Amino acid sequence: MENQKRLDEFQAKIDAGIKIEPKDWMPDKYRQTLVRQMSQHAHSEVIGMQPEANWLTRAPSLRAKKILMAKIQDEGGHGLYLYCAAETLGVSRDQYIQWLHEGKSKYASVFNYPSPTWADMGAIGWLVDGAAIVNQVSLQRTSYGPYARAMVRICKEESFHQRQGYEIMAEMAKGTPEQKEMAQEALNRWWWPSLMMFGPHDKESSNSGQSMKWGIKLESNDDLRQQFIDKTIPQVELIGLEVPDKNAKLMPNGSYKTSDIDWDEFWNVIKGNGPCNSQRLKHHKKAHDDGAWVRAAAEAYGKKQMELVD
Amino acid sequence: MRNTLNKMNHLQKYCLRIADNSWILGNRLGEYSSKGPFLEEDLAITNVGLDHVGLSEAVYKYVAELDGTKSADDYAFRRAEHEYFNIQLVEYPNEDFAYIMARQFLFDVYQFLFLEALVDSKDNTLAALAKKSLKEVTYHIRRSTQWMYRLGDGTEESHFKIQGALNELWMYKDEMFFMDETDEEMMKAGIGVDLNVLKTKWEDKVTEVLTKATLTVPENPLFSLQYGKNGHHTDFMGYILLDLQYLNSKYPDAKW
Ligand SMILES: [Fe+2]
Ligand SMILES: [Fe+2]
């Protein structure tokens, strides 16, 4: 049993806005929640490289190619910061990756959708990175120090991604009729999955209450989702595309009312049955397995060098 | 575009060779993104790829300026296969990490020496570009040299794999030093590089690294390839171009 006095002191620290650092005492459940959430976040950055890498050789201009390459690199870099931050919880990156491969650790479901056209590169940057920013800006104030600091670094880059994605969509929306159609279809494809990124309704979210109390989570899923919707709908209209929700309506308070999410689809994809779940995981495992001999060589060589020094 | 390319002068062709080498290699490296043996290495490879794309863009822009009728993107995306003048080595597919690194090492040594000499070019634009890229390529060559050591002197398996890849790619090396009329003209004008001098330096450096990596320098190829730089490519080239040019050829009127 964790003694009540320690728990109270811990809570008092959180309430006073003092960050929890790796060496500080923390309740097991706090640590477990962070292990789950931070590894999921790290895996998402890395798995998210796949739908974009899918278009790297096909990027249509020198500029677009450079931007996409740099973006994919940024995302992998975010994965690195987050793995490092998550390792401070006493779990190794190897272990996190093994959990991913065993299906014990998840990544953002949004990456289980395909990217069939160039417009998807626009939609991913604009909507998926856009939704991620809303979430991550909030997480900059999260109670675990290493996580909060990783978010600060990451947020700076995410806003570039969002702008660059929106620029692709804007360019296509004012392009040829075919381009406009591709842009609209990509928006239709990514709209709902992006809204789903914020997770279930608060009343449905099992961990939400405790996470908020511990300052891991600062705003509710529904509040964050609403911020994203209110920010994004005017952007859709500005470039002459249609919001893929006939019921979307501006309310007198300046906020938009929208249809409810298809929660059956949401849970179905989370359970691993989405269009690309198996493809994404297979891709990651294959790269990892194909690289085993390379990692072994680097390790063996490193050891030999160490022996030479001794 | 075919007619204009036939009339192209030596300087333009010389530049396109530089740009195309980096353009095709940059794309090959990009193709490997998300497939690396571990995250840091995955990112490093994309990073090198990005440097190559950056160099190719700068050189295409210069050619576009010399020409005055086409854009850098026209050069990168809208040419027929035989109008690309990269050496065949860089179009070789990403068979596995050993091939990727062997290809990279052989090319990095070449490109480093090439740019080092090009810094003294009488063409100010090329000299400036060479100077700028040399910093990046210094990092590339350090990395690929490290990998020769690690793979050559790592495990039995890695030694076998990297040696196999080097043996296989060895037949593509001579093309780097083959001098045709364009190279001769550019050298005489003080713009281009003497590839004969480069060849000796390249052989010395490659032998030094491979020996230190406990690897064997492959036998001289019985058949040597000197075609890419004049637009003759391997079977692999058409497919990567198909990818590169996909959107531009399918939607010729579109801007992206
Ligand atoms: Fe990211
Ligand atoms: Fe991003």
C-alpha cells in the first residue's frame, strides 16, 4: 500500500504546479499511465512516417520533396525525443518497441488510414498535425517534466507542418478540377479520423478523471476536439472546400456544432481492424527485423573498439 | 525537350550530370525512409538524401538560368530517361542496408573529391555550390566510412553482406572517372575537374578504408559501364523515374 501521506504530498506538488521529475517518488498508477501514454505518443510519431514516406519518391516538385523529407525527419525526431523522455520512466526503447510489435502498446489510430493521393499529404499535415498541435499545446503544461519539455520542442515544429499541409491543400483547391476533387476527397477521408484523434467522449474515457487530477491531462477530450473544429472549419471555407459534415453549424457563441463521430468505426480501428493496422505494424516489424544484423554489427564493432581502448 | 537537349552546350550537360547524380541518389535515399535498421539511422539516411536533393535543386536552378526557357522543376521532373545524365551507380536499388551503404561510400568518396576540386572552378556559381556542399559531403563521407568499418569489422554476417554488395557494385565505379568530350572541354576551360587525378585519389582512399575495415578491394571489373552520364541507364532507372514523374506526367497542366 502506498502510504496516504506520500500520495497527499504528491497531489499537493501537482496542485502547486511543480513538475514531477524522473527521480521523484510517484504513484505506480501515475507511472503506468505515463508509460502507456508517452510510448503511444512516440510510436505514433514513428508509425506516422509511413503514410508520408509513401509519397516521398512521388512528390511533384523539388520544393515539395524537400518539405516532405524534412517533415518526415522531424516526425522521426519527435519519436526520438519521446522515446528518450519515456525511457526516464525506467522502460527501455527496445522494450517499448517490443510491446508495439506484440500489440501491447498502441499508436494513434489515425495512421491506420491509407494515403492514396498527393492531397493526402496536404490533409495529413493540415488536419492530423493540426489536431496533434491542439493536443500537444495543452500537454506542454503536463505534470511530468520530461514529457512537458519534449512537447515544447515538438510544438515549434508541428506548426510548420500544419501550415505546409494547408498550403498543399490550398494550392490544389485552386488548381485544375481534378486537383480540387482530390483535395476535397482527401479532406473527406481525413476529417473524421482527425476528430477521432481526441479520443472518446469524456464520459466514455476511462482514464480521463484520474489523469486530469494528476495533471497528466489538462483539458478534456471534447474541449480539445471543439477547439480544433472551431479553428479548422473556417480554414476549410477559406480555400473553397466543403466541410464533410452537412450538420456543421456555426452557433451564436462562435463555436461550431457538428454531427457525432461514428464511434463503431473508432473502436473498430482501435481494436486493430482498420484499413492499414496490419500493414503499418508489418512494415515496422519488417524494418526492425531486416535491421537486426546491422544493429548486431554496430554493437560487435563497438565492443571491439572498446577492447582496443582497454 | 529532346531537341533543346541535343543543342545543349557542354556546361549545361556538365551541370546536369552533377545535379542528376544527386537527384537520383537523393530519391533513392528518400525511398528508404521509415525502413532503416533503427530510428537514428533512418533519420540520418533521409538527412543525407535531403542534402542531395538540395544540391540538385541548386544546380538545376543554375542550368535553368543558363538556358532561360525552363525551370529547375522541368529539369528534375520533365525529361525522358535518356536525358538524365547521372552515373548508373546512383540508380542502383536499395537492395538492403549493405547495398545502400556500399553505394553511398563509393559515391561519397567520389563526390567529396570531385567537389573539393570543383571549389577552384573558374565558374563562380559552381565553385560556390561546391564549397557549400563540401561541408555536407564531409559529414556524408565520415558516416559511410564509419559504416564500412562497422559492417566490415562487425560480425561475420555483416562482413559477408558488405563484401558482397561491394563486389556487386564494383562494376559501376569506372564510370565516375570516364572522361568524354564534355569533361575534356570543361577541364580545358578551367571549369571542370580532371577525373584522372580523381581516380587515383579515389582508389587510394577506398583501398585505405576497405583495408582498415578488413574488407577486400574487389578485382577490377571485366566489363565496365560508362553509359549513364550519356543517358544510357540500367533497367532500374525507368521505375524510379516513373515514380518521380508520376504526378507531372499524369497531370501536365497542374501546379502543386
Ligand atoms: Fe510530430
Ligand atoms: Fe508533425
